[in-house]
Amino acid sequence: MENKKNSDISIYIVMFIFVALFLAMMGYFAYYVQFSSPDDINNSYNPRQEKLAAKVIRGAILSSDRKPLACTELTPDGREIRRYPYGGIFAHVVGYSTKGRYGIESIANISLLTSNADISERISNEMADQKSIGDNIISTLDIELQKCAYETMGIYKGSIMVAEPKTGRILAMVSSPGFDPGTIDQQWDELNEMTTSPLMNRTTQGLYPPGSTFKMITLLEYFRENKNPEEYSFNCNGRFTAEDVTINCFHGSVHGKLDLKKSFAKSCNSSFANIGYGLKSNAFRSTAKDLLFNEELPIKLSHKMSSFTLEKSSDTEEKLHTAIGQGKTLVTPLHMNLITQAIANKGMLEKPCLIDRIENYKGVVIKQYHTEDEKRLMTSEEADFLTEYMEAVITEGTGSKLMSEDYYVAGKTGSAEYGQVKGDSHSWFTGFARDESGDKCIAVTVLVEGAGTGSDYAVPMAKRIFDCYYR
């Protein structure tokens, strides 16, 4: 009798295990269908995409005000041709769908190849061996702002990115030089052979020394280690030397006696080398990690990771150069814009967003995306502190050309030296502006390759973007 009882218990245990495994498998299947399968299907190696393309006419990508940025037209003989009405203006961010896929054409590929037309219409098309029309992507991109950024960059090589800190919506993204996605099939080989790399999105994939824009991060680390910034004082004679390593101010400038705010506003290399020399390398590295250095960024667009190499064993030369944004530190314009957004948004980074919603071809909303907190990069107090100092850059420092009666600006300029030729430098500006009400706020990051000082090139470009948006 006891043996039978033990046998029954064993059976129940086995049954319980099988039921638990079955429920776990069903739960995983439901999770996969809801969250993971779209990404897997959207993988360029998934053959299911070709099957979808055989049944669905690729949907359109529209601007935030519903103007077509990419659409499919049918020729009289039934061929499908992908059209890009704005040519190269949206080239890198909208992307292309032949010769591989890129930009929004890539990240939204599965949606563009999915039709949510009426079920009766889809059945009718299936029976008639005709294709259904794919869903449309309503992007966050602003046509006028994108045009302004594109024209502002002009013949220069570089990048401009504009976004809303409160929502994470990307309004404009320009990389130069570019290409016309409508003729990419014919020009593919030529574009790949060009030394100027026109196919590369410099906003997301260009790694550059940040120059003095990195002083925002150095300043944040100083504030974390020293809660009394008003007590800082430094006498700049144009250079700073520590252990036989000398840092010079840009173009040999001598700034004289400075407090911390003026050191930042005037972008004094000597003063920030002095600050960097006293910082704790491990703590500095931790702050850089908080700001997403050496990590994947929260965006589906193909991008490079920014690098921060300073550690406890680093020598004095690396410490000093890191503090002023030179040395081994590299950053993408995208990353610098995300940090700027977080400062403008009281320390909270919203999830970057390029897609507002997905609609079927008749305009019925299939999916609406909403603002979503991504990560707190710093405290509200730290963000307010940086904002105050970035405002001083405009009112009494290197960004004075951005003074305006129409909006309030806080930002940081940068001149990032590179290469072997002394004096060669990239021109940087990153900052944000608000109107008088504080409701309309945008973050703008400008990088101009090899142009010179930030105040001479990137700042006027940023001003043109701000003027376009607020006027």
C-alpha cells in the first residue's frame, strides 16, 4: 500500500513538472510573439522578408506632417520603383531599401512589408494573386528643419542632429557628404570607392575627439567630487604643467584669473587640465559609464560606441588630455546630443524616437509610439548645475553669437584637434534652447570636420537651426 502511495506521489510530481514546463513554454512563446519576433523577422538574413515582399507593396515613410519621404510607385509594366522625393536631404536617416537596407528603411522594414489593410481586401488580393499595400511609417522628422540643417551644412563634411529632450523625438539628422538614395543602384560601386565615405552616417557612426564639449563631463565629475564649485580659482598664463606634461590653451590664449564658471565659459584648457589632474580616475570612468560611454546607445539605427579609456593606471598625460576632450576619448555626434538632451531634461534621457506611429495605407493607426524614460544619466541638481554653466558659455563665453531675444540657449563649444598637423581641428557645438514659456525645447549638436574653432563654424550653424525652429 505504501509503495502504491509513493508511486502516486511520483506520478503527480512528474505531471506537475510537465505542466510547469508547458506553461513556461507557452509563456515564452507569447513573449516572443509580442516582443522578440518583430526584431528577428526584421533581421536582414531572415528569408521571410522576401516572402513578404512577394505579397506586399512596400509601404511609405512619411514626415511628421505626413509628406512622403520614401514611397513605392508602380510602372505601367507593373514594376515597383522606390522613390525618394527629397533626394539626398534625408539620405542617411531615411536610408535606402536596395543594396541592403539602411536607416528607417531598415529598422521599420518588417512594418513596411506588412499590410494591415481590411481583411476582406487582403483575401481578395490573395485570391486574385495581387499584392496588398504595406503599412506606412509616420516618422518624427520635420521637413523644414531637416532642409535647414541640410542647407546649413552645405559643402562641409560633418553632422547636425536636432531632437526634443522632453520626448526623445528626433526632428532632423543630417550627415555630409551624402548621396541620392533614388540612384543608389546605379552609383553603388562609385559611392563605396569614394574616400569621403558618403554612405556613412557621420551622426551615428562617426567617432571624433570631443574637444572642449567634453568639458561638460569633466565639470560634472568635478561637481560630484567637490560640492563647493564657487571656491575654485585658477590663474591662467596660457599653459598648465604637471609631471613634465604641458597643456596649452587654444591658440595660446591667456585667460588670467578664473573661477570655475569662467573657466568653463572661456573654455580654458589650462584650468581644465588642472581640474583633471586632481580628479579620481576610477570615479571619472564611472561617471563616463553613467553617460553611456563604452556602451551601446538606446537606438536601433546602426551606430558606433563612444570610447573612454581613462582608468586608475593611466598616466598623467592621458589624465590631462582626457579632461580637455583630447587623447583617446572618441564620441559620436549622436551620443553628444543624447547627453545634451539629458541635461536639458533635468537629467533624464528619454528613449530616442524616429517613428511616431504606424498606419495602414488608409490612415488607420496600427501602433502609436509614446515617450518613454530610458535612463537617468544624472541627478536633477547636477543637470541644473551644468545648465547654469552652459548658459554662461552663451552670455560671457565662446558661444556669445547664440545670444537671442527669441529664445534662451545653454551650450558648449569645442575645437577638437586631430591628426598629425598642428592646428587641424573639428568644430563642435552642442546645446539646447527654450522659448520664453519653456514649452518648446530642442537640443542641437553640430560637428564640422576640419573646420577650425567651434565658435567660428559650429556656433553660427547652430544659430541658424535655432532661428529656423523658433521663428
